Amino acid sequence: MSLIDWEDKELPLSTQARLLHLNRSSLYYQPRPPSAEEVALKHRIDEIFTQCPFYGYRRIAEQLHREGRSVNKKTVAKYMQEMGLMAIFPGPNLSKRAHQAAIFPYLLRNLKAEVPDHIWGVDITYIRLRAGWMFLVAVLDWYSRYIVSWELDQSLRQDFVLLAMHNALKHATPQICNCDQGSHFTSTSYINLLKEYEVRISMDGKGRALDNIFTECLWRTVKYEEVYVKDYDSPRTARRELSRYLRFYNEERLHQALDYQTPAERYFSGKRST
């Protein structure tokens, strides 16, 4: 909902802007849609990164060159920033840590999730659309691969990450929650939320995306089975189709690693036995 009333005859836009502490010129700004070339390049970067999450911007740029795409490393690095690929490429803006005190050690080395809500992982991934992109955040139970909560947004705002975690914590409380060192997860609001619920915070080592291996596997599954076989024509379509698929993933998709149970079966049967 907009805070500006464009039809108000009694309260001019200049007055509304002043009351809201906004620059009047910014009210008329219309963001320029990305070019078809930028969209195609970001989609291909996403495909390469999904297949090889250990690739940084230099190797992705080299792969693009091998495919005949003329793009320099700085552009690849910039696009990876904008796509939220912070764990592999710690860039100067989106990947900045909120502050050094917010960095927590990785707690999961040689530790196996034994019961539901023992360990959760949270992460963000890029979702491609026909003429743009969105971002998906998910909270995953490592014991069962059950998606406890997820949210979809057209930007990398902090709000959608906090909403996903709020909704997950309404459902249950994990002992440990693991994430990367990106700015969303080192922010004061995120850290304080987990501390409020007395959740121990674990963070991947810098540049070690595979420390969050189960969530990385989730992203590959979602993209290969859903996103890459669809051609979402709008954010509404993406939301509808991803909602359908993630419900299928939780409640119907059989997982070989779970002895051919669904994540929901594994998650809720485990909770009943504890």
C-alpha cells in the first residue's frame, strides 16, 4: 500500500512528501526494467552457480567466455552481488557483514541432526522469471528436509527474511539455526530474533557455501524440478507455481535419503516420537 495519496486535492504532493520526509522528485521515479541481455546473463549465472556452487565470479566469467558470451569479470561480480550470491563471492555491498560482532562460529562440523527441530538452515536463492527475477528464502529442518517456512520477494529486503523466520518460530523452535555470513543474517534484527527464542546461531565459514549443504541441495532440487522447467511470466505466476511445488516437496515427494518418506512424514513422525 502506498503512503502517497495521488488523488488528494487538499494535500499537495509537495506537502505529503515533506510530512513523510521524502524527496518530491523521488515520487516520480520509475525504475528502468532490466535489459533482455542482463536478464539472460543473470539466468545463465544462476544455472552455472546452481550446478557448481563452489564457483566464484572468476570461474563463472571464464565459463561464460567459453560459451561465447562477451562479459567482463567485474560485471559478473556485480550481477552475483545483486543476485544475493554472497557466500561464494563476498562483494563490497550486499555481502557486507552488519558488523564483526555479529559473526558466529560454525557449530555443525561432525554434528548430525538427530531429531526434528534440532538443526535448521536458512538461505536465500535467485528465482528467474521470463523478464526478471525474484528471491526465495526458506527455513529447512535438516533432520527431515521439511521446509518449515518460506517467503518470496522481488527484492533483497530484510523484511522478507525476518517474516520467514518469524513464521518458522511460530511453528517450532530449533536448537541451532545455520546461515551464511551475508548481511541479512548478521543484522541486529535477525540476531535479536533468534536470541529472543534462545536459538544457538551457527554461520558458514566465509566462502564455504557447502557448510549449508542441505539447503544447497534444496535449491538444486527446486530449480531443476520446478523453476528451470517453467517459464514464469510474472511474479504472481511464480508465487502460485512455487507454492504448489513446495507443498508437493513437503507432502508428496519421496526422498531416497529419507527411506522414501516425504519430508512431512519424517518431520511429524519424528516429533511424535520425541
